[in-house]
Amino acid sequence: MNPRVAVLLKGYPRLSETFIAQEILALEKRGFQIDIWSLRKPTDRFTHAMHSQISARLFYLPEYLHNDPLRVLRGLLHSFGRPGILRLFGTFARDLIRDPTPNRLRRLGQAMVLAREVDPKIGHLHIHFLHTPGSVGRYAGLLTGKSFSFSAHAKDIWTTPDWERREKLADASWCATCTTDGQNELKRVAAPDDRERVNLVYHGLDLARFPEPPASRPLHDGSDSSNPVRLLAVGRAVEKKGFDDLLEALARLPPGLNWRLAHIGSGELIGRLKEQADSLGLSEKIDWRGSKAQDSVVDAMREADLFVLPSKQATGGDRDGLPNVLMEAATQKLPAIATDFAGVPEFVTNGETGFLVKPGDPKGLADAIEEMIGTPGRRHIMGEAAYDRIRAHFSFEAGIGRIEDLLRESLS
């Protein structure tokens, strides 16, 4: 009989979470039968090709409890007959005292709906993200008596309070995270007996999903106005991506240097970034392409000369882990400039597989971009090295194999 697992996440399908879709698809190919439970319906205009290959059943919980009161009421009444109700209410009461917010109540309501509606044949809940989905999944696990586990990624590690992370790790069967940076932070807050449950599992990339890299790239050096160096930035327009620093850096480049930037992504700051580009006199050199499916992103990587992602910590503590787009760029031998921050140095070795600068440093970023624009031979060498690194050390097979082992152990 195929092992049955429910995967709980905040929104599905999402363009920015290819690593989750990649994992679900691979687990299905390894014999798992999966139900996907999503806390809300995303608003992305596109989906990736791999989403259509996933056969998992998809269910949506009520995003707001007042939108589906009968469903929530049925979940509440059903909960009183469950053996875990006293433990759940004790846990929830302690959480609510420390976090007396409407969102905490919403998590409880969603958990009760999930506990009532999840297929009884499901043997384990696996939750992506430690914050809101983690609370819903934990409450549902406590109520049903099903085991549960977490994959913690980036924002959820750094913006969830210490007490909440510690207690979720204590109740979970295991946790996986995708960077050494994140693993160290979770071990820091975990109780001593729970630290061994925190597993480092790189997402990696399934290289079979990507075309072979271009055989060669034109050696543009920024001296020819008819052949500008093509820069590419991919990511949501949010503070932690550092695109405001990128625009400041581009404004510092010598006037005679010929370049163009394409940005792929949408987000809350896109309007502000366009205004910033206008005020810096850069608008004529920037192509704002909006959200794109992965095949279009890869096409843009094949056409580009240099990838730029200046990640940094956002005001509220949000930060990246190891952005998948850096590894995706490497599949096309596209060299990258990034920041020496979070999980990025675990993939990018400064001066070898890419160029690292300090986060939040537009001048340093400008110097690196200028140097890389003017040295196409160095770009070529770094692109080759990045490609070799992802093939040798960031195998998707190793990562998904570890997740499979952990899930099977939980189910047994």
C-alpha cells in the first residue's frame, strides 16, 4: 500500500515556491500518495509546468473563518469528540496568552476544520513553514493524534518567537531546514533533547527539469551601446530581496557603461521600485517583466550575461535562506553577484562560483557589477564553476532521499 501523507502549506500553487512543488512531485514518483491542504488560494496569474504533473488532491481551508461559518462550526463540534481535545486546548490557551491576536484564533479554527476533513487514511502531516501553517498543522496533529513534521525555510525561522519555535520542535517528529544558517538558529532555540530532530536538507535542483546550458555567450563588456551587457534579477519585490540597493548601485555605474536590466517578479514594492528607477534616471534601461512561469524565467537566464540578487535582512527580521533562483541561474552557467548573507555563501564561493558583496551596500554592489561587466572572461569562468558546483554538491536526489526516509520513518 502506498504511504499516505498530507502536506500543509500557506498557499498552493505559488510561483515563488518551486522547491515545494518539486518535492511533492518527486515524492509522488517514489510512491507516496499525497493530499495538499492550503490555508488560502494564491493570486499568482501563472503556474509552473510541474504543477500540472502533480496528481495530489488539493483542498483549501477557509482563509477567514467568517467566510465559511458552517464548516468551522462542524469542525468545532467534531473536535469535542476527539481524544486530543484537552491537550489541544491546553496548548492553545498557553499560546493565546502569549499571542492574544485574532490570527491565533483563526489558526485554531482552521486546524479544527482540517482535523475533521482530513482523510482518516492519512498517516502523517508534513507542514511547510514553521509560522502560520506550523500552528495549524500542530493543532490538527494534537487533536487527531497524527504525527507531524516541519520544513522550515527562511522567514518562518527568523520571525517566529523563540518560545513558539521551541515548543513546535518539541511536539514534532522532526524538522528539516535548507541552510546551515537556519539549522543553527533552530538548534539554538530548541531544547537540548530536541536538537537532533533538526535536519539539514538542501532543496537542490532536479537538473532533468532544466535544459542544457547555452553552448556559449557573447563576450559583451559594456563598451558597445548596440550590445549592452544583459543583467537579470528575479524575485518578489519585497524588502529582503534588496532591489532598492540594486537600483542605487546601477545609478552609480559610469555613464559610458552599456547595460540593461530585466526584473522578473511582482510584489508589494514594485510600484515604489519603479518610482525609484524614474528618480534615478534608470527607467529607459530597465524592463519590468512581472511574474513569469519557470520556463520563461529559464529562457531569461539563458539570454542574460549576469545575475544579480542583493538579499538582505528586512526591517521585521525577514530574510532569505538559500534562494533557489541562484541555483537555477547556475544550471544555465549564468554567473551571479549576490550578498554574503544568510545561506547564500553555502552555494556561492566568492571569486570562484560568483561574486559576494556585503548586504545593504550599494557602492560595493556597484563596484562588483562594474567589474563583472568589464570582464566577460571572468564571467565565463565563474558560470562554468557555478554549474560544476550545483551538479557536484547540490543534488536534488540526495535531499529528496532524506525527506523520503524521514517520512517513511514517521509513518512506520
